[in-house]
Amino acid sequence: MKVTKRIAAVADLHCPRTSGEVLKPFFTELASQADIILLCGDLTDYGKPEEAQALVQSLAGVGRIPVLAVLGNHDYECGHAEEVERILCGSGVKMLDGTSVEIDGIGFAGVKGFAGGFGDRMLQPWGEPILKQFVHEAVEEALKLESALAKMSTASRIVLLHYAPIYATVEGEPSEIIPFLGSSRLEEPLNRYGVTAVFHGHAHHGSPEGRTREGVPVYNVAMPLLRRRFPDQQPVRFFDVPAAETVAT
Ligand SMILES: [Fe+2]
Ligand SMILES: [Fe+2]
């Protein structure tokens, strides 16, 4: 018998130090509606350990529902990204960074990603060393994603990113900042490995959904965007994904 699991994905919580009790009802409600929760970066506002503690407090009502996450650029701001990660891991959140995990026969790969722009206008590694270093970071993140996907053997493959892999889901942002919101270098592995769906954040004023060149669905789940675009709904994207087959008895 085919079964499905319901994913709830959201990004850009930007948890301040005081968010603990504020976000708790939101996550408790999600846990009653979904089987797996994905958090796609900018988990904290400045990457402070006490902000990560506040998120842990918010997640207390989630119970045994698996929570998977990647970091975002905000989680690096204060230079304590490792500690933020350690605090979240300690509370049971599965942090992905070029790694993958399998839950109920569904594979999940995650990486933060990086900037650099899209399509023909993508930044190229040419000229000053610092510019080459910038492009190198995007290439490295794409390689980490590729390596995580290469190790997966599940039929369903879900990807978590913070930065956008396609232009379509940043469309709506001011044109001046679009190259800082993602990179087409992240798109290649998604197409090559026939990913089932991709969730990202970072583009608070982008568009909620798009597709890669090969038709892979991409969802921008930045909480501020979802709140604005769907004011009557919870600021989260639900997605049903086929899980491992079970034998009917
Ligand atoms: Fe953000
Ligand atoms: Fe961000």
C-alpha cells in the first residue's frame, strides 16, 4: 500500500531571544498536522546562542516529530554558528550541511547554499582573488549538495536550502539584490538527481513557488513571504510525499 508523509516547511524564523513562548503554539499546531518539520535557515536573528535556546524552547511542543534544518546567513552573523548548531542538535533537531538523512523511506539532503546570481548573469570566477573566493563558496556549496544527493538511494528525495537555486522564487525582490539571494549553481544537482521537491528561504519578498529547468518544484518558504501572500493561512508550506511502501495484510 502506498503511504504518504506530510512535510511542513518554513524558513526565516529569525528567532529573537524572546521568541521562545511566542512561537511555541505555532510549532505545537504544526506537529499535529505534519509528520516531518523542515526549517530552511535564518533560524535565529543574529546567530546568538541564546536565540538558538529560544528556538529550542519553541520546539518543545513538537514531541517526537522529526525536525530537520539548515543554517542561514543570519545564523552566522555573530560568529557562533557552530554553537547554534550544537544547541539545536542537542535538542534533537537534525542539522544538515552537505549531509542527508532518511526518514520513513524518504531522503532529505540539506545545505545552506550561497549567492552569486542566476542563469547567464551568474557571477564568474574571473579577476580579483576575493571575487574568485566568493564564487568558490557557491561552487563548494553546490558540490556539498551533489555529494549528499549522490549517497541517497530513496525514491523520494527532498532538499532543504537557505539560498534560492532558481530565479523564479526570488522574482519580486528588488532587482539590485537578486544576485545576493541565490545561485543557479545549486540548480544543477537538483536536476541531475531528479529531486522530488526543494524548499528554501532567504528571499523574504520573492515568489512562493517555481520550477527548475527540468521541472523540479521549488518552494520559497520564507515566513514573512508566506504571511504576506497567504494572510489567512498558517505561514508554512505543507507537502505530501510518498513514503516507503508497506505491504497490506
Ligand atoms: Fe531571512
Ligand atoms: Fe537569509
